[in-house]
Amino acid sequence: MRKVQHPHTEVIDMSRNDDPQFWQQARRHLVRYGGSFEPLIIERAQGSFVYDADGREILDFTSGQMSAVLGHSHPDIAAVVTEHIHSLDHLFSGMLSRPVVALAAQIARHAPPGLERCLLLSTGAESNEAALRMAKLVTGGHEVVGFTQSWHGMTGGAAAATYSAGRKGYGPAAVGSMAIPAPNAYRPRFTQHGELDWRRELDDGFEQVDRQSTGSLAAFIAEPILSSGGILDLPPGYMAALKQKCVERGMLLILDEAQTGVGRTGLMFACERDGVAPDILTLSKTLGAGLPLAAMVTTAAIEEEAHARGFLFYTTHVSDPLPAAVGLKVLEVVERDGLVERARVAGARLEQGLRRLQSRHECIGDVRGRGLLLGLEVVKDRDSKEPAFALGESITRECMKLGLSMNIVKLPSMGGVFRVAPPLTVSDSEIDLGLQLLDKAIETAVDIHPG
Ligand SMILES: Cc1ncc(COP(=O)(O)O)c(C=O)c1O
């Protein structure tokens, strides 16, 4: 806040976030790319917090864009960026450097068995684009199946496989794009004895795929926990069954661990729980801990076949040394500081806290997720499970007023779902603070939107 002397009036407090020139320029020169901007100017980000223009601290419960697993401005990352910007930054795409080969080897060491060849890129969409191109090339097919609640990115192939948002108004998606519903235990489509019957749902989904397919299936692309789809955790056994469906049809299974990879769920990769190795694994967001780095990882056999068929994915930033050095450091810090285990322990504390809030607030219909990737679904009442979008938005606003950054996804036929995903470095006291602020925010929002 700064004191402003208005002519003919007393001195008043004005927030530095209200800087008129900043907002005029933003309005004039920025393309609006989705939703609205927070009415804040963020000046600094450190650890689990970001700081606005008034120096107010805001607890970041979304790890930026679900990416900053080490918190913001981690000293080890700052050091590695500083070192490489001075000595080894960007190269001709046909040149190799030590950080690139070392990161590929480290990813292969951590990845599920058999996944040992990496392509290092910049964004999640790009990694999925590469995975889809490789799957098409080696299978000779072109049809790609995903989930109706998926998000795989904003570029051509990735967007064609993204169904949770953004399909309308952009013309035809790639020919051969298909989707089946992801299982949702809170709102099951198929039940047996009152429980989700995911096997029947999966069989039904593939029956629809088989009817639509022209016999040219290339891949199924899936997130182990659909994040933008409302934190839908594929139930134990589902992924193995999905893989089997792929094997039966000669299609590849691509797992997109943009959000679930690198420790977030309490395992290095979420698919470890299921003991299922995909044919292609894609990593992004968490691999660079917030800096642009992505990877596509596959088996030697698939890579050999793709290479023999002339696989091309030549980009400006492929195999860039600086982001590779960052990725190497991220994996080193995650391992050195035991952050995979920490995500499990801190996630259990956070989940317990959210369940306590659920017992106090009728509007919390469901708490779900794994490790430090949790979901909180807001409904009008627990019996009808009717979505409560306005209440969810109001809770988000109240959280921000109190200094807690939360993100809600709104999907048809679901209540608003908060995605709660603080950095893996979050402390117990920061978790407790977040829970306390959320509790207060819900109380206030419910007063504004009773019923
Ligand atoms: C699961 C998943 N895959 C891919 C992407 C796309 O990543 P990017 O925005 O880096 O292209 C996202 C982004 O939200 C995502 O959540």
C-alpha cells in the first residue's frame, strides 16, 4: 500500500496492485488466452509463496501452473541457470552436450522398466505431439483415443486429444480422434452394488471405439490422474486393463505424466502404483519444476522402429543444454531431499486436513487424489451432488483475499473441483496455514451463497 494525496481530500491508502498504467498497457497489448487475470501484480515468488505489489504474501497451493515442485526460485535451480546461461545455453539442434545425455540417462534410470530412450523438448503439448507422431509412424495407424475429460495441450495433435476444454470454434480436430469417458468414482456411470464398475465402463468405451474405428488405431493417450478433468484417479487395475485393450488392438499406450510425474503423487511416476509401463511416457511441467522442459520417453524397440521409418521431430529447442541441466538438478534435488516420500507424507497431512474441512462444510462433496495432487469437489448438497460453480468461484476469491492461491476447474456434469497441489517442498506449517485459510474462505463464501 502507498499513501496517495488526492487534491481537496485527505490522504488515502492505495494498493500498488491498482497501478493504472500497468493495467492500461496489459489491456492494450496482451492477448487474453483463457479466463481472467488475477487483479494483482506479482513482483516476486519464493518457496511456497508469491508476493504482490503491496508485498502481501500469497500461499501458492497450485505450484504455479501445477509445475513448481521445488517451490519458487529454489537456490539450486537458480545456481544451475546462472551457471549455464554463462557457459552453455542453446545449440544447433544437431549438436549434443553433456547435460542432455546425462538427463536422458537419469530419466531412464527412474522410469518404469524398458523406457530408456528420451527426446528432450520444451512443453507438455510438444512432448505429446512427439509421442503421437511416433505412435502413428510405428503402428502405421492414425486413430488416437483419449478420455473425454482429458487435457494434453494446445497444439494440433495434443489439442485433438484434449476434450476437457477448447474444442468448439477451431474447426475439425485430427481425423481419427475419439474419446471414452474416464472413470469417476464420485459420479459413476456404471455401478455394481452401488460402487463404480470401471471394467464395464472400459469395455463399453472400447466397444464404442471399435465401432467407430476404421481399423487404423495408433494410440491411447491418458493421464494417470486426470487433472484438468477434475482430479480423476484411474482406479487400481484400470491402467493394466487399458494397456491390455491397447495390446489387443495393436495400439500404443501413451501416459502423460505432465502433472503426476517427478514425485507429486508420492511415487516417482504415478504409473508405478499400477506396475504398468506405457509404450511412451511424456513428462513436462514438473520435470523443469516450472521452467520449460519436457521429455518423451520410450523403449529401445519403438525408437529403433521409428528411426528406421525416418522419425522427424526437429525443433528449435530440442536437446537444449540449459533446460536439460535444470532437469538434471530437479531430479538430483528430488532424490537428495527425499521429496517423493515427502509428497506422500505431506499429502497425507493435507488430505486429512481436507477431510476435516469436509466434515465441517456440507458443500465439500468429495476429497480425492494421491500424494500432493488432491481434488476437492464443491456441490450444492451432498445428496443431489448438484454442481455449485458460483460458490466455488466465491471460495476462490475469498481464498485470494486471505492470501491463498487456489485453482478451480469447472466441467459439465461435475461440481467445481479445486486442484490442491502445493510444491513438494511445502512445510507442515504451510499446509496447516493453507487449510486454515481455506476453512475461513469457505465459511465466508457460504454466507454469501447460502444454499
Ligand atoms: C496432463 C497435461 N498434459 C499436457 C499439458 C500441456 O502442457 P503445456 O501447457 O506445457 O503444453 C498439460 C497442461 O496443463 C497437462 O495438464
